[in-house]
Amino acid sequence: MICIPVTARDEATIARDMAESARLADLVELRMDYAPGADLKRLLENRPCPVIVTNRPKREGGAYDGLEDERLALLQQAVDLGADYVDVELDSVDRIRRHGRTRLIVSHHDFQETPDDIGHIHSEIVRSGADVAKVACTARDIRDNLRMFDLLRGERPTIALCMGELGVISRILGRKFGSFLTYASLGEGKESAPGQLTAAELAGLYRYREIGPATAVYGVVANPVAHSMSPLILNAAFEEAGVDAVYVPFKVEGDVVEFVNAFRKIDVKGYSVTIPHKQAVIAAMDDLDEIVKKVGALNTVVNRSGRLFGTNTDVAGAIRALKEAVETISSQSGRGARSCAPTLAGKRVLLLGAGGAARALAFGLCMRGAKLIIANRTYERGRRLAEEIGCESLRLSEVGSCEADILINTTSVGMHPNVDDTPVPRSALQKGMVVFDAVYNPPETRLLREAREADCLTVSGITWFVNQAAAQFELWTGQPAPRATMERVLMKRLAGHE
Ligand code: NAP
């Protein structure tokens, strides 16, 4: 079930928010601590769906700071009026007289941490006679979520979740492990606790209502992770293909190897891995693709019956995009384009950058026989990569005079919000060249716009991003990826329509 807490302060807004929440959720939590003057009897008589009545004191993270007797009197009134659920804190449960059909949620909140004795606290709640046990603690490490999932395995209906950005996964995956409900906000800015997703996001993006015990878990391992587009396009892909799976953001601040090993416990079926964990995560793998050994970085983990296999779809994704572009140029060669062989072998490729993306591309292109020239802002770094690959290197200031069939930008120059920047002068863009920008936000960078104007064939970072994600989908599911859907949702988000 999805429950939306209503935290409005006046009765008219509460009534309006309850009505709106009832359309999105199964339950509404009436947070009476935010609205001490509201008439509980009238609100309950007119409730549009089942409600939880809560009157949370400041000591447990709520807004109530009046007399304790009056706080508890309101909760007792809720029981007397037949509210569907009343949420009472563990330390106050003895003061509530139970009768009628009201069910008691007995709760404990910790806004500092997930304490070591959380299992003991949960047992005390169960012993208190709770109809539903609730613990909400702050995640200090993403592994704290695993302790919450353990609590959900017991007999007593339980809500166990971690608050904060590190706890977002508990709000989504709790359903797989049997959580009685999850809380979601009516909209951004209306959260009653840190880390709450909106009800629309939970039900739409994460398809919360379709999650069950058999749902396969996938996710992106990153830090930061909040702006990752991967949940958007991979959840859309799973939905389109009818795969019982959910893809979540794993924010890993600490040691990624410890994270991966701890999460073996819940049998995550696959990971996308991105900045800053692409190299360090290699140590957590049971098996590695040859390409990972060459590039020294992975972006994909596949769980093969418990053994974790690390691979790199960045390489194949970028090469696929380039090969398609070269084929297009080749098919146009009769019409005056500069190159005619539909292969990367022998092509002169000017590669800008020497970071992670450049490394993946450099090895991929070198293996396909391209003639590479690497130019990087920090010349020494570019030279070292060129030496490792066995190719030429240049200073970034020298690229204007460099002849090439293909120019690839793997620097972050031109990325939102610095959309007026470009890594090369217009003079470097010659008619008939393929110009490929790894940057995908915006979809058409200044570099690509100027390349289009110079009659180059342009390839957007969108194509690379979709290709690498589509390859992950195919490795995980064995099914063809719904590329058109993946690209559509990404473009829509980048255009700001979602
Ligand atoms: P990275 O490892 O941090 O490398 C960043 C590169 O950009 C370095 O070569 C750096 O040069 C250069 N750079 C940064 N700021 C610069 C500036 N102001 N002027 C000139 N050069 C500058 O990052 P990465 O993982 O390689 O990613 C690079 C870009 O590729 C990002 O925009 C990322 O989003 C994009 N990317 C896209 C995809 C996709 O699927 N489309 C996949 C991977 C990456 P120094 O060595 O001098 O610092």
C-alpha cells in the first residue's frame, strides 16, 4: 500500500490534500501535529479513504510541542471515533485504551542513525501488542537498509524503512520484502520525512504496485546518484518489455566493494556502475570480461547464479554508434562525402580527453584498427594514455590544425549548464567528418551544432547513453532492448517535459 502523509496546517487545505491523495494512494496519514486547530471528528467523518491518525511529538521528529496529556488525548479521541489506524510511539503505547476496530501502529523514529539495537526495538514493539510495527531510522550507510529488510521477514505486519537519501531504496524495495506500506509525498515540497519520493514517482517510475517477492532488483551504483537518468530509461525498458524487475538508485558513499558484498544477501541481479566507482568495483567481481581487464574499468555487473560478472558496455555502445555513423557516411560517399570504407579500421580519430570515457573509447577504437590521436587539457595525462595504447598525442591547443575522419569529445566541456562552451575551434570541423560528443545534456551541444553547420555527420551522446544501457538490458534479460522507448523517455526528460 502507498500512504500519503498530509502535513497541511489548516482544515480546508487538509481536506483538499486528502481528496487528492485518495486518488493516488491507498491510505492517508493525517498529521495532526501539523494542524493542532483542525477538527479531527469532522475530518474523519468526511475521509475519502482509510486514514492513519498521527500526532507526532518533537522528540520523535514531529511538529507537536504542547502538553503530552493533550497529545495523547487526541490519539485516544481518534481511537474512540473509529479511525482506521492510529500511530502511537512505543514509549506512549501503554497510555492508549484500545477498543473498536481501530488498529494500532506502534512506532519508533530515529533521525540520527539506524541504531545497532534496532532489532531489539522492533521486538519490543511487537511485544507491545502492535497490530503493525513501525521503525523509521536514518541511514548513515546504504547497508543500513539491509537491516530494515531483515525486520520485514517477521510474522507481525511491519513498516521498516530508512530515511534520508541513502534510504530511498527501502521505500521502494520494502514491498518486495513484505513491508505493510510505504510513505510517499503528494508532491515535491510536501514530504513529511527526508528521502520520501512523490507518490507519482513511486507508482509511475518505480511501478511500486507491481513489485512482489519475485521482482528482480537492478540499480545504478554512483555518488552522486540523484540526477542519474538510468532509473528513468531502464525502468521504462522493463515496463515496455513486460519484465518483472525494478531498477533503483544505489547511492554508495563508502567502499563500493563492501557495498557489493553486503548486497549479495538480497541477490541484486545486476548493476550499472558509474562515477566514482567504475575502477574500484572491479575488486568485488567473481569473473571479469577481457575488455574490463584492458580498460581497467567496468560499467556493468551481471549476477550469473550468484557469481558476479563485470563487463563494460560503454565500449560496445560507443563503437556501435560510431560504426553506424561511418556506414552512413560510406553510403553517402557517392555524393561527395570524404570517406568511403564502412569500417573503423584505418580511420584517423581525434579523441579529446583522457578520463574514463576516453579510456573506454581509446581501447575500443584501437582494437578495431583505428589510427588514434589523443588530445587532453592536461597534456601529460593524455600522453600517458596514448603511450599505453600505442598512439599519438597532442596538446588541446593544437587540435585546430589536425586532420581527422572522426572527432570525438569525451571531455565534459559543453555539458549543462555550460552550454556555450566547446572544446575545439570551428576550424577543426571539416565537411564530411563524423563528430561524436559524449556529452548528452544537452542532446545537441555547441560542438554538435557547429559540426552540423559545417556539414559534418553528428552523433549525440544520447546515442551512446542509450546504446550502453540497452546492452545492459540485453545482458540482464536476454531480450532485445526497447531502444525507441528508452530514447523517447530520455529526450522527454532532457527537454524538461517530465
Ligand atoms: P573524467 O574521467 O572525469 O574525465 C574528464 C575529462 O574531461 C578529462 O580528460 C578532463 O581533462 C577533461 N576536462 C574536464 N574539464 C575540462 C575543461 N574545462 N577543458 C578541457 N578539458 C576538460 O570523466 P569521464 O567519465 O571520462 O566523462 C567525461 C564526459 O563524458 C562527461 O561529460 C560524461 O557525462 C560523458 N560520458 C558520456 C557517456 C554516454 O553514455 N554518453 C558515457 C561516459 C561518459 P583533464 O585530464 O585535464 O582533467
